[in-house]
Amino acid sequence: MTDFSTIYKLSLVAVTCFIQACSSSSCPVMECWFVQEKAGRGGGLTGATSQEKSLLHIRTDPQSTESHKSPSDISPDRIYFITDPAATLCHRSLNPPRGSVEKPRCEINPFLPQPSSLQWVLPLTESAFSPVYLQADWFSAAFQGLKEPLGVSTITRAPTGSKEQNVILSVTSKTMSVQSRLGEPVLLDCGFWADPSSPLSGKGFAVEWRYQFRGSGRLILGYDGKTDRLADTQEKGATLDFEALHEKGNASLILQEAEVRHSGTYICTVFLPYLVAQVAIELEIIEPPSLSIQPSPLPLTVPGQTLNIQCEASGFAPLTLELSWEFKGADGKIIPLGSGSVTGHKQAWDGTLSQSTRLELDTSKLDLGRGGEVTCMAVHPGGTRRTSVTLNLIGFSGPSIEDSMAMVGVALVLYGLIKFVSWTFTSSGSGEADKQEKKKK
């Protein structure tokens, strides 16, 4: 019994060690660009930036010591050991297979802790004195996953002169690029983690969502978690799950109904006292067009006649659109008719666009047989749309086999009808003649 207990304990220890080894080995060793500004050249001018290759050893336990051979082109001063208890940086998209040509994107910069300049988050740093805790080396880093839409931004702290960094704040998004149809609810993922052992994490937090597009921006939503207060904004239909925000650090933005004006870049920023980290998310509203053809139905057409047909594509976004025409005959043969005469874009009140094309169909220049279908086709990022109308040609030469058979049938019916009428009149005439002869007798 004692032997069995010993074996059980040894097996449990081995399994635990194996799990820990697998867990630690799942964290990446990443090559990263260390970017910082050079010294200014005087006159208040900012110097150019310099970048050096660096190496980041990611781990979840500061006690783990794994030996890795460092590349010869990386200076020992740029090799860092980053402890991330939340294991955010151990995501598989940041740890590609060994020997992989493609690698995750990574940039690390020196960071200077300071109070926020935003008025509505000033209560996070009411004290005029910076805590001693800030006397250290601070860094900010941005990571972008490989083949998965993962973005991570971290603030790390290292004792002055040390290469051992600890993640104090991390902001993560699993939806770096989002597409949505009009009218649908949209979720822009953003979450944060703050080191509970840091003296900064217990003094409140704030979340800000901003919108940027072509150089202009606006505040979508601002929330002060310390005072449970929302910043004043003009944005409607944007909200957070406040319970999940406080319990799990889920700062995802919810847009209740997607509109064209929502397309652009959204920046999720999380503030701790003296610290700030953010991730950017691209949202694109994609709505395919609705097509209509005029006139519909097409009038009966004789060979040699020219028809003017218009196709309008409406209610689409974005503006990328290709319009074209084609004809499909009764025999199934397809004849491309080109793009026609395409107009410019028009914008509706809701931001959607419309565009039309006009086709001059000269039946004398095309072999259209007995007719068929004229189709308008629109190729758009939201999908390909098609609509068709029937073209009937009359008075063409060379009847088809079906028409010939129908004509023979009509002729036979007419012949039979004529014979019947003739027989009827003949029989009636002979009957009258017999009656007249009888009277004479």
C-alpha cells in the first residue's frame, strides 16, 4: 500500500512538472524592434527615432529560468525577460512554429508615467506627488498576432537598470478588423488586465473609446470606473457592459445599430493612475447594392431596333462597385455587353451610395436570335448581385422548327375545317334538290 502511494505521488509530481513545462514552453521568445527618440538637435526640435533589434523572453512565472541561445545580431542590452501572469502574451498567434518565416509584429518603447491630460479622468491622480513606485524603468509595447486578429498593448515595469520586466497593464482586442452589415449590432472587442499586486491597480480605472477617420475624430464613450461616471458625448447607440467591465475587465464597445458613418478606426484606451495603454480596431460597414432595371418589362422589339435600358444600383457601401451587362440567348449562349455608360456616385441621406449604367442595345449589330435575357450585374465587396429582364424579338426571318410545326398544325386544322364546311353545304344542297323533285312528281 505504501509503495502504491509513493508511485501515485511520484506520478502526480511528474504530471505537474510536465504541465508546467508545457505551459512555460508555450510562451514565446519574440524578436522585437526597440524604438526610441534620439536626443533633440536644439531649438525644441525632436530628434529622429532609432530602432534596434531586441529579444523578449515571455513567461508567466518570474522564477522560471529557461536557457535560450540569443541571436548574434542582438545586443545583450536589448534582451528582456517579461513576466506576464495573465498569459496574454502567450497566445498561440504570438508564438508561431519554430523556423516560421512569418513572425508576429512587435515594437517596444520607453514609457514615461504621467497623469492623464483628460479632465474627466483627473480624479485618478488627485495627489500632487508621484508615488515612489514610479521610480523604475517603464516600457510600452505593442503586439500584433500572426494569422489571427489579435492585438495587445502592454505597460511593463522593471527595477532601474534591470532587464526583468513585469506586465502592469495590458489591453487586448481579438477583433482588430470587423465587418458589419447596415442595421446590425456591432461588438468591438477590448479587454484589459491590471496587476493586482501593483499599488496603481486599486486606485480606479477609466476607459475611453474614440473614433478616427481621415484625420478627424470624436469621443464615442468615456467611462470613469472610480466614480462610475460617463463623460458627456453626443454619440447615440454606443454602450458598454458595465458589470462585465468591473468584474472581468471587459471594455468592449457595443454599437446597437451599424450605420455607414461608423466605418473607420476605433481606439480603445484604458487608464490607470499614471499609466495608459490602447489598441486600435478597424470597422468597415459593407452593404451590397439593390438592383433595378428600367423599363421593365421590355417592350416587344423588332430586329434592327435600338433599345435604351438603364440599371440602377442603390443603397450600397463602400463605393467600390463594378457594373456590367450581358445577354443570355434561348440557346444558353452568353454574350458580354460591356459596362454601358456609367454615371457617378450619388449619396443618400443615410450615407449609402447609388450609381447607374445605361445600355444602348442595337439589335442589328448582335445576333440575338429570337431573344433571351438581358442581365445587369454588380460586383461589390459585399457580394455579387444580378437582375434580369426578358427580351422578345418579333418579325425575324427564318422560323424555328417549333414555329414550323405550329404552322403545319394550324394549316391542318384549317384544311379540316374547310372540308367540314364544304361537306355540310354539299349535303344540305343535295337534300333540297331531292325535295323539289318529289314535289314535281
